[in-house]
Amino acid sequence: MPGPQHEPPSDLVCSARACGGRAVHALRWNNPRLHTPDRRKTWLACEEHLESLSQHLDARGFLREVVPAERLGALAS
């Protein structure tokens, strides 16, 4: 019997401060000083905030990948 399905919520909201925009990107990241290499945390981004959120994480060496937000359910399986 297959395990439970992990579906992303239908109302994904951008993680940028004071933004209520619909998230279309998932920024998968980790802090190597705190997390194991395979651990991923996720910030969500609308089109408008994708670049600024990506730059923030990348400048700290935390950004691992950017994927479409609709793929979050598949990544959790």
C-alpha cells in the first residue's frame, strides 16, 4: 500500500515580508552549519520576489535549488 500523499495547499503565499502574492516558486535551502546536507527548508516566492529572496539565500550560501511550487507535493513523498 503506498504511503500518504503530500499535496501542497492550494493557497501558497509568498514568503517575502508583507507580500500576500500567490507563490509560484519554491526556494529549497539549508544552513550547512545547522542542517544535515540532505535537509531542506522551503521559502515560497511570487514572480516579483523570486530574485530578492534567491539573492538573500545565495549570498549566505544557503540556496540549494529553485523549483516550481506545484512540485512541492512530489518532493515531500
